[in-house]
Amino acid sequence: MSQDMSSFAGTDRYEIVVGLEVHAQMRTQSKIFCGCPTRFGAAANTQICPVCAAFPGVLPVLNREVVNMAIKTGLAIHGQVRLLSEFSRKNYFYPDLPAGYQISQYELPIVEHGHLLITPTADLPPKRIGITRIHIEVDAGKSMHEGIQGASWVDLNRTGTPLMEIVSEPDLRSALEAGEYLKKLRAIVRYLGVCDGNMEEGSFRCDANVSVRLRGESRLGTRCELKNLNSIRNVMRAIDYEAVRQIDLIESGERVIQESRLWNADLNSSRSMRGKEDAHDYRYFPEPDLPPLRISAARIESVAASMPELPDAKATRLQTEYQLSEYDAGVLTASQALADYFEAVARYTAELGHPNPKMAANWVIGELGGRLNKDNLEIQQSPISVQQLGKLVAMIQQGVISGKIAKEIFETLFTDGGDPQHIVEQKGLQQVTDSAAIEEAVEQVLATYPEDVAQYRAGKGKVLGFLVGQIMKATQGKANPALVNQLLRAKLDKRL
Ligand code: ADP
Ligand code: MG
Ligand code: ZN
């Protein structure tokens, strides 16, 4: 399917509608129905037992931790945890599914009626995205097509890994909103420690259901389900591609056919995979080998008590506790580790007697964030410790060094390490706050640039910036800029 610019011509008349299904692998030590480990990357078929391989006569035993993790997630998305839910069999044949059915939840899922808030546009209030349900189910194995000459084979290590399927309402209206929803959901499961959120490795998988309709139309259009989306970027690209494809079809008088489509990131396009099956195709029925799942109110309460502070609450607290902007608080709470790092720096500058949380936030987000990004590092891998950055910020706040010098020291710290205070002393980088020394530099510059001085006095205020720059240069950037400005103005004005 070609997508030239003409395809976008009628796009404005249409509205995109998206609902996302996320499969999150839960970070339990052992599998959902047996004691096998869930470790990723072990040699094929070494983490399996008769339950994993679906031998006749084996019985599943539900892992308590799986239920706790689903409850946690349900509470985090403001959902209702059902006191009674049940497991169902979803029947289908696939080589990586030895039982011939998947144990899932169908009519009575563990969590219903949730939502989360996204902020796709900074100047609009947050938007509420409904979450229809969360259900628990079991992962299948993997069909392998490499490694054995001329044959396909199956690795059952992944069989029995617990999954949560988190299904959104069709409330998303653009690729951007879908991306924000996924970032938020991923942050939440990571904060909770229930899933590592790694889309590339497939532990956080997303199918996107996309339809389009004319603006103002209340009925939903026919949707297609997009699969094989292994990054947020790909989800967003696939949604945009699909919307244009559907609009093209409708505009040329054809119909959208409900189907599953496979995204190809290399080709930047999708192709039809199979007609979309309906629920009745799976012949769901209650799982006879497991009793209904009963959860006591006391258990929900005790899980609630064990929950960490979540991104939204943390962002609100950072705003009030440290007087940060909503934007800064949002960036810093993208991961718990980043928020922790910032708070530790802010606290450390306070311990040193020179607190400035806003400045700490700027350094964590701007300088450090940018530098880590450049080297493809996470905050946990930062070569600059909380103490190093804290000292640096405190020294700026105290007036020992200028922001400009601090940036140079920052680079040294990042590549070679060291103690910021020692670096300043060794290299003699202390800010000059001695007015006599600065006055000397001011005199020199005024003597060197008489024409500019004359221009200033003739009313050209702009020249001031140039003169300040020259003085800073003469002092190797070490003069205190506020003092420079003050002394320079005094001298220029006095001689009038
Ligand atoms: P299934 O399990 O067969 O894929 P569901 O009814 O559970 O079907 O819906 C799955 C997802 O599709 C949900 O996230 C839902 O919001 C979304 N969805 C349903 N209808 C539409 C539509 N017309 N356009 C976009 N998304 C839709
Ligand atoms: Mg689906
Ligand atoms: Zn097993």
C-alpha cells in the first residue's frame, strides 16, 4: 500500500479511534501454575516440568504472588478488584501450546472499570482513558525456526509465565495519545515492580486496535488489530499508517475488513495476517481444574498498604515539596530511579547548607539527562553520583562557581570522575567575588574598547552585553556575573 502525501488530504475530516491491549509478563520468581523458574534466556527447554509440557493428569496450582501483582496493578489504575473471579479455557491449536488451550479469564476477570490519566498536550488538562479490564492468563512457548537444520521446533521455557492482559476502552484519539498511555502504564507497572516493561524483549507487548470515523459520527468504525509492535515508536507509526490506509479505503468507496495485521518496522507498513476471530471461535468455558478465585477484602487492604508512591502522586508531591513546575515533575517521575536520584541530590544540597531544588532539577533533567542519553545510559548507570552532582549544585548556589564553569566541571566528572570541590581548588576555578579584582578587569576592558563605551553612553544599551562578555573572558569566566554587571554599570554611569 502506497502512502504518498495525497493520502493525507482528507484526513482532517476523520477521527482516529484506538484501543490498546497490553500483555505484561509478571515478574514472579516462579511460573503461574508450577514451581519452574521464570528466568529469561536459559537454554531451551531447561525450565519446564510435566505441568509446563501439559502431560495428561497434571494439575495447575495457582501462584499467590500472581494474584497479588494483579491486585496491585488493579488498584494502581483505580480499578475494582472482583472478590470473585474465575479462570476459563480458551481453546485453540498452536504448536507452542501443548495443552491445546490457554488458561485465561473471560467473563469474570480479576479487575474491571479502571482508568489512567495521560497528558498528551502540556497546556490541556489530563485526559482520562478507561481501562475495561485486567485479566490473568498464561503465556505460551515459542516456535523456533532456526538452530535445527531443516526443522522447526518448540522451546517451552516461556510456557507458564504469568501474564496480565490490560485492555483499554476505545478512548484514545491519536498515535500520540496511545504513546502517552503506554508510557504511563509502563511507568506504573515498573513502579509496582510487577513487570519490567521491556517492549524489545517482549515482556510488555501491545496490540493496537484502530478504526476511523467521520468526525461527529457516534458509531465506531470497523477496526483492525495491529500486532508485532515492539516499541512505543512502532505502535505510534503503525497507528498512523493504519489510519491513513483505512481512510484511503473508505474514500475510494471500499470497506475496512476486520482483521489482524502484522506490522513490519523495516518496511514501515503492515500486511494482513488473518481474519480476526471472534470470542465464540475459542469456545471458552470455565476451567475445571481450578476453583473460582476468591479474594478477601482484607487481602486487598494488605496489598494496598504495600503499594509504593505512584507516578501521579509523586509528581504532585515534587511540585509542592520542591516548588517544581508540572513539566519538571512529570519528567522526573518517568521512572522511580530518576525521581529518587533527583530527590537525593536536592536533599544533599540542603545538607550542605545550600539548597536549590529547582536548580537541582534543571541539572538532573538538562545536563545529566542529555549526557546520559548521548551515551545511551540509564540513570542507574550514571557515572556521576548523587554526592558529586549535589556538591556541584551547592557550589553554584553558594556562589563559589558560575554555571558556566560548573558545566566544564560536570564534563570532567562524567568522563574522569573526582571530587568537584577538589577540581575547583586544583584548577583554581573559584568564582572571583573580590570586587577589587573584578574592578581591575572592568577598567582594562573599558580602556580597550573606548568606542563601545562611547556608544553605550550615546544610548546604545545593547553594548553592555558585549562589554560584560569581554570582562568574563578576561577573568576566564570566573568573575561573578552579578558583580560584573553592577561594577560595570556604576563605572559607565559615573563618568557621564
Ligand atoms: P478482542 O479481545 O477480540 O480483541 P475486545 O472487544 O476485547 O476484542 O476489544 C479489544 C480492544 O479493541 C479494546 O482495547 C477495545 O477498546 C478496542 N476496540 C474495540 N472496538 C474498537 C473500534 N471500533 N475501534 C478501535 N478500537 C476498538
Ligand atoms: Mg485483541
Ligand atoms: Zn513447570
